Amino acid sequence: MALIVHKYGGTSMGSTERIKNVAKRVAKWHDAGHQIVVVPSAMSGETNRIIGLAKEIMAQPDPRELDMIASTGEQVSVGLLSMALQAIGKQAVSYAGWQVPIKTDSAYTKARIESIDDAKVKADLAAGKIVVITGFQGVDEQGNITTLGRGGSDTSAVAIAAALKAQECLIYTDVDGVYTTDPRVVSDARRLNTVTFEEMLEMASLGSKVLQIRSVEFAGNYRMPTRVLSSLTDPLMPLEEEANSGTLISFEEDTNMEQATITGIAFSRDEAKITVLGVPDKPGIAYQILGPVADANIEVDMIIQNQSVEGKTDFTFTVPRGEYAKAMAVLEGSVKAHIGAASIAGDTKVSKVSVVGVGMRSHVGIASQMFRTLSEEGINILMISTSEIKISVLIDEKYMELAVRSLHKAFGLESA
Ligand code: ADP
Ligand code: ASP
Ligand code: MG
């Protein structure tokens, strides 16, 4: 008997029929003698619908109020799933984040989990109940409801698994594992049986939304075995077969039998580029520009500073597209006049494409192959950034899919 956490995403919870299937699958695991905690997302489209309502009222809704409503989709899901389990004869109980409680900081819309109380859940499990806990939400010190950022149910699930010292966290979704790139963009993308933790961390941070990055961080920090698998298979398929399907995040690099130079291609459409022009080239300038941006809780990603001409330089960086307006307001507000910049230019029609692989450490020529492939397609590179196991380029968003497809082919990642 083991304690196992299941997470089901929006599509997997997308209708009452699908919820009944989730209940059948969960019941099968419970019948096999396991203790099961289930963490569902809101039904697909629900979180977008709710946020859309807020935006009809005001363009920049108050983040506390936004979390108050954005969290409700998950509350519907846990209740429905708990009922679906009861309807097939299982004892089940649902909890909202604040009831567990799952405590977070107060950074509304992107809160971080600080602690999870396991007492209530452990008692329910010991009493033979299946426990269903809302994904995506928590509660801060003052009792305010918070959410963990889009895609945050993955993080709830892995964090709950870690807090309960579960044997495994199974992330059920609408694809049957982690692929070399998004299979909806490249139809011959290949499913990986295992992916190293480091690679998964890079892929998630570079835009592969199959797992929210913080869930991968939790998996790494607590060495929680985490598997991504399909919720759309027959819920009554043999448990053994299901338990070995999908993609396992592995913590040992050398067990990755599939190791190739490049593991995958990640991309992010949600990028924006900001250039501060005509900045005096003197010590402290990067800090004076990026300090206020960081203070506004905006994450800066790629950064370049041009060669200075007659003591002036241009400073360019990228931010998430959703934070672009806020970043521009910060810069136009006080920074521009303070540092004596000539002007500020922005571009929200840019995307980032990255090649990822631990094999890069021992192979040379990856960057040149990447740049050659893009140049053969006539794609202009706006910015470049690298780490030990990834190379990212910023390009015009028009060419994103072309870039992903041609790189996927150039690095031989397609399925045989
Ligand atoms: P859920 O609602 O289950 O959390 P998401 O939509 O958040 O599902 O994540 C699953 C989606 O991630 C897939 O439908 C797929 O389009 C996308 N995706 C992006 N990159 C990858 C990848 N490398 N492998 C698999 N899926 C990917
Ligand atoms: N429902 C939330 C969202 O749509 C959380 C999640 O699905 O993981 O972002
Ligand atoms: Mg998701």
C-alpha cells in the first residue's frame, strides 16, 4: 500500500462525463489498496472565463479580488469529483486550500506555498477516505485566498505529495507524456520515457506549459518521483500498465537511456522586449533600470547592453508579455528621467524559442547548428541567451512555429 497523489488538469475535468471517468480511475487505484489524494484543476475554460468577467469590469483588476474569484473554478471541481466518487461507492471528502490549510505568501496571482498542514488529510486517509483538494489556491497569513499562477495546480499537487511524503505524484493531462516539443505544434514530436529533472526544469521555465515550473522545483527539492501521463485512456486499463506509462522525471542523469545531444525544443509566445535608448554608459545603470522593474515584482529574462557610442548605450531586456504595460509604466514613470535616457521602445510581438539538453555539456556546435537552421529559414535573431544546457533566441512571433518545426527536424528529434 502506498500514498499516491493524482492531479487532473482542466481538460481531464472538462465535463461531468470526464469527471466520472476520473472517479473510476481514482477508485481503481484505491481498490488496489493505495491511499489516494486527488488534486483537480478547474474545468477547462473556467479560469479564463472568470478572469474575463473581471476584465469586463476593469482593465487591471485588484489582484486580491482576482484571486478571490479565479480560485472558485477549483472549488467546483473538488465538490463534483468528490460526489462522483461517492456515487460509485467510495468515501470521499473535498477541501479548499484554506481548509487544509495550504499556506502561501501574499503575492496575489503568483503566490508561493510556504507550508501545508497534513493532519486533517492524514486522518481522512487513515479512515479510508479519498481526499480531494483544490489545485491552484492557498491562503495567506491574514486569511486571504491566494492563487499560485496559471497552471498552478501542478504545483499544488507536487507540494501536497511532498508534504504527505507520498510515494509518487501522477500528473494526468490531455497528452500522454512530455514530448520533444509541444505535440500540438509539431505533429511528429516524440514522447520521452524519462526526462532529467534539470531538463524538465529548463523546458518548463522556457515555456513548455505541460508542467508549471514551480511544480518541477518542488519535485527537485523534495526528490518527489513525478510522472506525466494521459487522463484520456480507458480509466479501467490495467493499473500496472498505467503506472508505467507516460514520462517519468528522473533524478539521475545517466539512467536516461535516450540521452541525445538535444532533448527538446521549448517556446514561449508570451514575451515582450523593451529597449531603453540613449542611456549614459556608466556604473550602476543596469541596476537603475532593472532595480525598479524587479521592485514591481516583474521578472526580467534576457538582457543585452549594446556597445556604447560617445558615452551612450542602448539597454534591452525581455519581460512576460502580461507584465509589459506595468514595466513600461515603471520606466516611463521615474526611471527614464532619473537616468537621463533618450527614449524607450517596446515590442510585444516577439517569441522565444529554446533548444534544451544535458548532452550540450559534452557536445560543441549546437549553437552554430541552431543559428544555421534559423538563417536557412530566413529568421532573424533579435536576442540570444545561453546556459550550460540550453540556448534561447528571441525572434519575431510570426516565425515561431516555423522555427520550432525546423529546429525539431534539424536536431533529429522526430519520432522514427
Ligand atoms: P492541464 O490542463 O492538464 O494542466 P496543460 O494545457 O496545462 O494541461 O498542459 C498540457 C499541454 O501542454 C498539452 O496539451 C500540450 O499542448 C502542451 N505542451 C507544451 N509543451 C509540451 C511538451 N514538450 N510535451 C507535452 N505537452 C506539451
Ligand atoms: N485553473 C488554473 C489555470 O487555468 C490552474 C490550473 O489549471 O493548473 O491556470
Ligand atoms: Mg496545466
